[in-house]
Amino acid sequence: MPVSDRYLELAKPVNNWGRWGDEDERGTLNLLDAAAVRRGVDAVVDGRTRTLGIGLSRDGIQSGQIKGRDNPTHSMVWINKAITRDADVFATSDDRIDMGLQAGTHWDSLAHVSRGGLLYNGHPADAITERGATRCGIDKVGPMVSRGVLLDVAAARGRNRLAGTHVVTPEDLDEAADFGKVTIEPGDVVLVRTGQMSLFHEGDREAYAFPAPGLGVNCPAWFHARDVAAVATDNLACEIFPAEHDDLFLPVHLLHLHEMGMLQGQNWDLEGLSEDCADVGRWTFLLSATPEPVVRGIGGPVNPVVTL
């Protein structure tokens, strides 16, 4: 099926191919310069910290609707094993975990989607093999430290969470920026709160999944115009799903990862952060969100740390 004219109209204005050279595999992460880091440090006022990752367990966020994204399975390898044959001298315990790399709080790498046989920046899609991504993998990300900005779309609308059919628009993002009294600057990492994570906290994994509110097809142009380095949300797909147009499938994935070269995160727990920001009256902070450097990984588990 040929790509729709609607998609091409959305893609052309935000395409970053060649912007940082023909060999680039990091995309908008190139915007994470020293100024962006210093701006993040300057956002720290009282030093309170919070993690935004959900727990890795069998009772995780996946409900089985996405094949292969199994919740983590934790098992023991050794339990008080006496290495010297005498547990009174030295004993140790070890464990392991098996999980889909996108099962919990994570970043999608630029290798996550392709179109027309190409990844971001024109790298060939067949660079992804059974051994993983030789191009644009999560191991190419490097340190991710910058100023983070919470665009609390739900709170800006006076709600705990948006309706499952709510399409987040540029107007919503503007409203949330005004609500947080913040101006987005180049290199910022933007976190968009829909309130969807509250359903998981309530124990309803099925309702957390789909349908779910999320970013609409016009949001990538908003991020592109402001040179946002990366974006993460508190839902399963980042974008509205099912899509707002029948002729498009996961278009925001393609616009972010394929056209812009901008990482997107999913399943970020923004509930406590929303409360913290409201408490201190600031919606900016220092954000450290470097994914696990899984060599040739398509996704990267992360436990983001915020300092306000």
C-alpha cells in the first residue's frame, strides 16, 4: 500500500535527514549541548528528586495486547550459595530478568521503525538483522542529560486524566506550556502527561492500554519548530491509538523516529512529578534519562531521574 499524501505533507516540513551529516544516527539528540545541560542544572532549586520508571515485575504494564512485549520475569540463579563450600565463610545470591526491551519505561531507538526500506537519515532497514540494529540502535544514544519540561496537558485542562479518545494537539501543548509558565528551548526534553498512568496505578492494565489518549499528527511539527531533543509520554504508544486518520498507522512513530530522528519514550510515570511540579510551582527540572546501552538494541529500558 503506497504511503498516503496526507503523511507526505506531514513529513516534509519536519524531516531532518542530512542535518547532522549523512552518517548521523543520533538525530535530535545532537541538540543536547552544554547549554542545554546547564539550563537543566539551573532549573534545580530545592534538590528534591524523583524517578519516573515503573517497577519491573510480572505485574507490569503490559496486558498482552502487543505480542512479544512480555512483562519482566524475575528469577533466582543462586540463593545463599556457599562459593567456598562453607556458607559461614562466604555466601552469595544472584538473579536474572527476562523482558521485552519496550515492556516497561523505555525509549524507542531510531531503529524502531522504517519506511520504504529505510531508517532515519536514509540508513538501510536491512541494517537490522537477527542480531539487532547495526544502525540507529539504542547503544548510539549516549548520555541524555538536559532540562526537562513537563507539559501537563491533563492538569492544564483541570482533569486528572484525558479521555481515551483525546487527541493531543499543538493547541493543547501551548496551553500546557502557558499553564507551566515555560518556554520550550532547543535541546529540552519534553514530557507530556495525559494522566493515563493513573489507570495503571489503579490496577487496570486493560484500560491503560487501548484506546488511549496521545499525541496527534500535528504535534511533531510543534516539537520540530522548537528543536525539542526528545519526547516521552505516560501511555503505551506515545501517540493517540487508534490513529486519528484511517489512512495512517502509527504516524507519529514515523514522524518522530523516521523523519525527525527524535527518540520517543513510553510508559513514563508522570503522576508524582505532576504533584511535585504543582507543589513547587515549577514545571522545569534537571532530567537524566540515559537508556541502558543494549548493543544493537531497538528499545532501551530507562529509569529517568528528575531533580527539581
